[in-house]
Amino acid sequence: MTAGAGLHAPTSADSRELEGRVAVVTGGASGMGLATAHALARRGATVAVFDRTAPGREELASMLAVPVDRVRSVAVDVTDGDRVRHTFASLTKEQARLDILVNAAGIAPPTAFEDIAEAEWNRVLAVNVHGTFLCCQQALPAMRAGGWGRIVNFSSTAGKTISTAAGAHYTTAKHGVLGLTRHLAKAYGPDGVTVNAVCPGLIDTPMARGLLPEGSLDQVTRSFPVPRVGQPWEVAELVAFLASDRAAYITGAAVDINGGDLIV
């Protein structure tokens, strides 16, 4: 991938509204997570990508088109509590702050309900829900200490209805993310921390295209009010807004970005 390619709108204007902020993006090495890391870095944030397949730091800086001192890249399985705790502790000690957490890490197997093994069920909920819980728990103390924080959790249209491509475990997990989001929003709003969720529909990512037969993603979305597949940068722009001061009065929200899928 060339620097910044496909990660944001060609006409979008850069701003520095997140200058001085420190952000963590889980699942930030690909898809919507990578696009989000790019959007935050472009606005001036120092961005730490936590991913099981995290790229090298210099490679990540090139991917995000920012200086290497503005990025961190750490190999983390978000279901590993000890690793998550150690990684957050190291980052907050180094940076002396943590302002933004984006929980984009997720998996979405398409297994039919009757075929889901217990281990697979547990793994899907572990990555999508338990990993979000662990990362929120580790990020909140630094945000509360600073009197300012933004947490954006990735749910899905499956969190408001059901997934027609991924399995029942994915639907269950994404509903769980919305419940956690609302609870944290209620609990930590008085500390200056907002907690919101984004609910993407069919977005043009390797994960989405891997769930559907070749060509069917584009075919399905032709029936939407906005008749096309969504792009990762579009979701990233929404996340960047929710991570900014402009969204200070928004918390506990589950914001749809699906081309109108849920109204048809």
C-alpha cells in the first residue's frame, strides 16, 4: 500500500484538532482500523496501533504518512489480559497520558449456528466483547486523571438487528458492545469521558469481502438508498469526529453508517 492510499477522501482537508492527543486503535493494522489510525494521525494525534499482526513502526509511519515519532506499533492479542494490561501501562508511562481509545479489533466467522463449536463461540465473544472490555478498563484511569477522554467502540448493523453474513456469535457480540458502550457512557460522563459506538454496515474491507461470494457485496448494496459499498475512510471520518471536541455532547450513542441499509 502506498502512503495514505485509499484511507481517506481525496478532497478531505487536514486539520490539527487532535494535536497533542494520544490515541490507541486496536485492530489498527488493516481495514477500518487502519483507516481510523490514519484519520487520527492526520489530525495531529500520536497513534498507537495494537494488533495481532502489527507492522513495524517505520512501515506503519509510511502507511499513515506521518513521522515515525508519531506512531507506535505493538503486537497485542486483545483477549490476553496480561498483555493488554502491560501494553497500556507501558504506553501511558511513556506518553504520560492517553486521550482516545478506538476498539476496532474484531472477527466475524460466517459459521451457521448449528455448526458453531463452543471454542469458536468463545473466541468471537472474546475478541469482540472481552477485548473491548479489557481495553476500556485499562484506558479509563488515564482519561479520568486527565479530565478528558474519548472511547469509540466498533459495533455493527448486526448490533441493532442481525448479521446476514456472519454468524450468531458475531450478532451476539455486537449487541454486547452496545450494552457496554451505554453503561460506560453513563458511568464516566461526569469525568469528561464520552463513550460511543459506530455501527458500520457493508464496508469495503477484506473481512467483508471474505464473508460473501465474489461480486455479491456490490450487488447487495445496489438496493441501498446510497447504492454502493461503504469505504473504510468514511467510517474513519465518523470515528475522528466522535474523538474530537466537536462531539463533546455526544455520549452513549450508537451511530449508524450503512448507506441507509436499516431503513429498507
